[in-house]
Amino acid sequence: MKPWYEALFSQYAEKYEQENFTRGTLGECDFIEKEASYDRNLRILDVGCGTGRHSLELTRRGYPVVGVDLSENMLSKARQKARAEGLMIEFLQADARDLPFDEEFDLAIMLCEGGFPLMETDEMNYAILRSTTRALKTPGKLIFTTLNGLFPLYHSVEQFCAEGSAEGNATYRSNTFDLMTFRDHNITEVVDDLGNPLRLECNERYYVPSEITWLLKSLGYHTIEIFGARLGDFSREHPLTTEDFEMLVVAGR
């Protein structure tokens, strides 16, 4: 039986692009450019690139990008969009826990839960960070978003997801947040691109800032900064609070 994230994204490229959380691409790429000091010689790795929205936009702006994802269906959509615009981007099917790169990139991005923190165990999530770090040169920079463990201590995850979902988007029900593991267990219901209804038992790991800091320090990062992640408005001016559903992490090695 496939893990829930493989089952979800096996036929979900069209529907994925209609989800509310995919609408912040331009502002998010503005932040990435600024963090890259607008140096278009930097080679960028987009981990969990999905249908390629960040890869495509950064390539339009002149950056060399390689996008990787576990889902061939999502990558097929990304390649189709790149061809339609005449953009030269390598989209590669690969498992983020074991990427085929060794010190090849100046910057890695992993946005909108692009693999991390969707894995079934903490060890599998850590493997994604380790593999992505191995792909980076020294010095190199990693920018990623992840679920903010401070949020469910004060708010209902189920209510937040329901309020942010539009008609036809995925729905999340029966959320149960486990204080011992910081995992949210839920039932995700979607209709895939072929019209098939899916009912998936999901669980996602929420992290607190101190955990992220420790994990990255163990991988050799010497600067680790964490901010509140706002859709389409990534900024160093947004301190992380209990009101932020996601955190934005910028780490340098």
C-alpha cells in the first residue's frame, strides 16, 4: 500500500494548482531572489517541486534550476508547462531522502511541505534534510517551510484548514493532534484529476523552532533563522508567532 502522500499526488497535478496555498508563488520567489542576492549565477535545487511553480518562476527570472519530486505525475505537468514557455529546466524524479547530488548547488529550496515534514517517521524527515544538505556546496543556503508546532497548541488545525479551503479543494477532517509526537492525524478527502474520490489517512509532523535549530546544527549549518511564513509574503520582517501555521527557515553553511 502506498504512503498517503504518494497516493495523493499520483493523479493530482491539475487539482493541485487550484489549491489556495499555491497562489503565493511570485512573492515567495521575490524573497528567494533577495536571499540569493540577485546572483543569477547561483544554481538552485527545488526539492519537492510539484508542478514546478517556483522552478518555473525562478527560471523566468534567469536562474538555473533543477526540480525534483517523487511524483512522476506532478513532474509531467511541470515539464509540459516548461515546454509551453520554451524554458530549459531539468525536472527529475527522485526521492528527497536520497537525492543523486553531491555539493552541486548554491541554494536549495523546499517550500509548501515539499517532502519535509510529510514522512511517517522523524528519521525519514531527517533524511530529507541530510540529503538536501549533501546536495549543497559550502558555502550554501537552504530555505524551506515547515509546519509550526506552536500553532496547534493554541488553535484547531481542522478549523484552520476548513477556513482556508475553497470549494473543490481537499478537505481535512477528524484532526487529532498528538502532544507526545507533535503529529496531526487526519482524514484528507479529495477528488483526483481522473474524477476518483480519495479518502486518505494522513499524518504530518509539526516542529517547534528549537527542534529545527538542533536538526540543522547537527548537519553543519552555522546560521539558522526562523520566521513566520505568510502565503506569498515571505519576509524577514515577520517574526514567528503562535498565529503562524507555517514557519520559514533560512539556514547557511
